[in-house]
Amino acid sequence: MRTQVCIIGGGPAGLFLAHVLHAAGIESIVIERQTKNHVLSRIRAGVLEAGTVDLLRQYGLAGRMDRDGMPKDGTRIFWEGKEDFWIDVIRWTGKRMMVWGQTQITEDLYAARERDGGEMIFEVENVALHDLDGAPSVTFERHGESQRIDCDFIAGCDGFHGPSRKAIPAEIRREYERVYPFGWLGIMVEKPPMKEIAYAYHSEGFAMASRRNPMLSRYYVQVPSTDKVEDWSDDRFWEALHRRLPEHAHGEIETGPSIEKSIAPLRSFVAEPMRWGKLFLAGDAAHIVPQTGAKGLNLAFSDVFYLSRALITHFRENSDRYLDSYSQMALRRVWAAENISWRMTKLLHVFPGEDPFDQKIRQNDFDLLAGSEDIQRAFAYEYIGLPFED
Ligand code: APR
Ligand code: PHB
């Protein structure tokens, strides 16, 4: 087979890239290891930066979001089971976020791809990348048959465990990582959620109230990374959540049986460069953020903004100016998101082995944030997502 861009990975990054390229008349083939239903069955957060919301609207993917999504004008922080603090993001930035699930976005991307008749090949195995500094191609097997795609460029959108990042020579690749010594135990409950998404710091550990829709709530508590789901009955979960949230907020929590329960690890990870020859990485293939800031999906869209512009400029104007600066431009927003996510994780979690000095600094970080409009404005500027630079 032959195409202009071979996209490895049918997650949000790969599908959105295929969608934007299609809108510009550029051909691509998306190859995905799993089935479509498997991809859609993944439970993922959905807090969209203003820039991501704009991109979804620009590319005709906002119909359901604007109808069923929940605008998010700020962030609520509970502190040590007492304080209840609101960061007025829309006041400080004039911009609005949106609570809208990654699953719904991925569904709409698949629907658009099918509507546009775009090529997608599922259940591919043994994917390998070739001639990244010449005439690139991707080989794979499907149902025991070997196939090859010749292309002008390869977009590695195959997530953290995919082959694309590893195709960049080890002596070239630089990796930066932080693995956090705790996890998030999350449950899904078919009950009305709290009116606002809320983060909570408590000396017993982090907690959080979030949502998927008006009748589907998502809650998290920090647990040791050695804990197992079976260690946590629903009752034990609700008791921990109530202890970590202020008394006055208890009335806002509608408890019920969990329909899903899982523990997610927390990691910060960046691989540089995000380009090697004709290979361009986007999304989790190049970087992972801890869930605390909900930046993962937003970064995938950010990368696609820069990569699609670069590929369109190449094919339309025969200019590689954006291809040549892709890695540097994308990484600027990546590191900004890594930074705010790391600082939010430090502020809101208890670290095993932390000493009283650490605790005093954390308390002071909170006091400064709660007490200073300038610091709230700075936080809001980073939390809403940096502007896309030209
Ligand atoms: N061949 C083909 N596809 C592959 C391979 C492979 N060898 N390895 C992985 N994939 C597919 C995965 O099955 C997955 O569907 O690549 C896709 C990568 O999708 P995601 O992991 O969702 O990553 P991305 O599209 O970059 O989206 C980032 O996902 O994990 C969240 O928080 C993250 O919200 C962020 C978003
Ligand atoms: C979620 O809804 O799962 C969620 C929301 C915001 C976060 C993290 C997770 O920061």
C-alpha cells in the first residue's frame, strides 16, 4: 500500500491527526493494534483546555460536546478537610475549559473517519518502521498475512508502549522521568456528581471528585502503589473519601455501588527529540503526565496542532520550516504541562518519607495560592494551557 502519512496508533492523537490531514486533502492510513471497541473501552479523564475546545470546534467535532459537555470556569480545592477554595480560571484568563470525556471524543473521531471513508486497519501485529531517513515504510502482520505501507512520513501515535519511540536510536533519544510512589484508586458510580470537579489535599492522602455526565460520577483517592483493588471495598473507599473532604462537602456526595474500580499509577515522562528523520511522535508516544492536571489528552491535541500544520505546509508549500521546528515547538507546551502537573501533584499528595520541612513548604504553597491573586492568575494561566505559538 502507499499513502502520504502512515499513522501508527488509532487513539485520540492518531485519529485527530488523520482527521485534520483529511480536511486538508492529505491522505493517511491509520493502523491500530487493538479493535475499535477495545480502544473505546478505555476509561480516561476529560478536562479540555480552551485550546483543545477551539480545535474540536474548528474541525467539526464539537456538536455533542457543546450539547452535553460541562463548561468549567475554575477549579475547587479542598485543604486538609477544612478549607474550600476556588481558583476562578475564567476571571484570570477570560477562557473557559470543558468537562467532556475522552471516550466521547474518540467515538466522534471514529465516526468522522468512517464518514470520510478514511482508511483504518485494526488488529495489526509486529509493527516495524523502516528507512526513517530515506523512503520510509511500515510493515506489519494481520491475520497471519504480512503487509507493507510505503509513505512520505510516519506519525508515531502509538502511546507509551508502542514501537515508534523506540525506533529513534538510543544514542539520540533522551528520556526524562518521574515515577510517583503512589497510585490513584478510582471508582465510577451511577449517581449525580458534585457540581464542580474538586481536588483535595489531606494529610491522609489526595482525593478527588470528578464526573463523566450528569448521572455518572468519578472519584479518586491516593493509595500506596503496592495496594490492590481487592484491598478496597466500596465502603472503605467512601469512608476514606469522606475523611479527606470537608464535612460541609459531604452532602454533595451521592454514594452508591461502584460499576468500575481500578488503580492507576502516576508518572511524568518526556522523550526528546519528537522527530527523527521522517518519523514524528505525537501524544503518549513521546510524553506522559500524571493525571493530576488532566493534561494528557490536551497535549495529544497540542502535538497534532503542530504536526498537522507542519505536514500541510510541506505538502502544500513544499516548505519544511514547521517540520524542522516541530519537536522544539511541541516540547515547549509539553514541558509547561509537565511542570504544572508535577507541581499540582506535589501540592496535593502525601509523599512517603516526606519530612516536616516538606510539609511546611506544601502548606506555604497552598497559603500563597489561596492568599494571592497574582499567584492564582499565574496558576490559571498555566492550568488553562499555554497559547499555541505561531
Ligand atoms: N501498532 C499499532 N497500534 C498500536 C501499537 C502497535 N504496535 N502499540 C500501541 N498501539 C495503539 C494503542 O492500542 C492505542 O490505541 O496506539 C494507540 C495509542 O493511543 P493512546 O494510548 O490513547 O495515546 P494517544 O493517542 O497519544 O492519546 C493520549 O490517551 O492515555 C491517554 O492520558 C492520555 O489522554 C491521553 C491520551
Ligand atoms: C477525571 O475526570 O478522571 C479527571 C479529571 C481531572 C483530573 C484528573 C482526572 O485532573
